[in-house]
Amino acid sequence: MADLTAEQLTDFRADIGDASASPAFSDAELQRLYARAGTYTRAVLMAFEQLIANTAKFTDYTQNDTQEKKSQVFENLRKTRAIWAEKVAEETAEGTQKRQVGIAGLYVAPRTRSKPNA
């Protein structure tokens, strides 16, 4: 499988919301995800799964009037992951439909010989 181009990496980062100054994934990590997944949509889904795993350890913070709800990040990632999981399922279903085998058979009718007139 070919590596992602610089433009594809930029698109990948945009799709997972990783376009900040300090990205969550390095280019090598994104390339590895793509190689492991086999398809782009599965790679995006795997990236969301890794982001979710990392945000699961976040905790909410409240002190006086200050609140930080990091659990919202986790929930938003889960919702976005569900969207990409649906895309992967659709892709898989389409691929299954394209690869279905049709079985056709031919019926050979027996030949009848006409009897010569006697």
C-alpha cells in the first residue's frame, strides 16, 4: 500500500480534527494507521478510537466559578467515531454487494432425433 501524500495527510488531519499547532498524531503515526487499516475510512475510524482511548483518562475540573468539562471531549469523539463507523459499514456493505457471486447454470435439453420414415 502506498504512503499518503502530503495533501492526503492534511486531509486526514482535517477529518480527525488534528490540525492544531501541536497535533495528536505525527505524520508517521498517521501513515502507520493507514497501512494497518487498509482503507482511508477505516484509518480515520482507528484514529478516532485512539483519540477516545486517550481522552478516557481526562477528568472534569471545578473550582469556584471555573469549570472544565473534559468529559465532553470524550463524548464528542464517541459521536464522531459513530459517524465514521457508519461510513465504514456502508463501504463494507457496498464491497460485499459488488463481490457477490452469481451462480448461473445452463440446462442442456436432450436432443431428439427424428425417426426416418419407413
